[in-house]
Amino acid sequence: MALLKVAKLGNPILRQVAKQVNLKELGGQHGELQCFIDDMIDTMREEDGVGLAAPQVNRSLQIVVLEYENNERYPGELSIPVTVLVNPVLSDFGLEKVLGWESCLSLADFRGLVPRYTSVTLKAYNRNGDKVEKRATGFEAVVLQHEIDHLHGKVFLDRMEDLTQLAYQEEFEEFWLKKKPVL
């Protein structure tokens, strides 16, 4: 597997709407797109991320990978198994929002307080082209919104309501980590 270069804020690909994947291109387990998905997963793990969208590794495709287990940046959150989503769409956003501190591999060293819906409905395809539909809640719903935003040319900064709540990671740990956000 190969580690992929993470696009940083300022790279135009992060502001483009990603192209839908032709499901026929998913092919067998050894096809180019399957290798790319494996490389995305390896890159996400190497970078200690919870999710990664294809535009973040310089491919304008609607592919997202997720995985979470005991990451010190998000203590106490429920695990998310390795998940591959192709052409994901969110709908039926819940009524309630929560404020949470987000970071992003494309905005290394920054944290921002972002409002997100606490529940969403996800429709997508897995890496085999099979339909996936589920109701996601809590941390998983937040991660889905963050990663799928990348497919629409958005980063978490675009969702922040108050840019005074943007911090470098080091200052976040010193001044904000123990404070509870209020919506």
C-alpha cells in the first residue's frame, strides 16, 4: 500500500465539488479504485485521522473512509468500524445540534468549535457497490457530516459560527480542552 499526500487548505481541490463514482469502476478487489481505497485507509491511519475524503488526498471522487477506536483526540466516543462510503448523501437531519471541537488532516494543527446535527440519515454504497442506508447518531453523525462536507468543497471552518473559537492544537489543549461548549 502507498501513503497518499494530504491536500492542505489552499489547495483548490478542497474547494471543488467531487465527482460521483461510476459504480462499475469499483470492479474487483484488485482494481485501481480498490487499491486507492486501501491507500486512503492506510493514509487515514498513518495520519491518526478518524475519517478521510478522497479530495483530501487529491482525487475529486465521492469516496469517504472512516474508522475510530480509542483516539485520544476524541476520548470516550463509540467506536466506528472501518467504513468505506461511495457517493454518500446525507438527509433527514435531526432537529438537535451539538457544538464540538473538530480538527482536520487538511488543516493540520487547528481545532474549531463547529455546530453539527446529532442525527442524520446516510444513503451510500460500500466498496463493493452494495447499497448502504442507515440512521447515524452522535459522534458518527458528526464525523459523517465533516467528511461528506469535503465532497462538497467545504471544510469545518465554513461551518463555524464564531471564528474566535478557532485555535491551534497546542493552545486548544492549554486553554479550551477542559471547557464545555455551549450551543
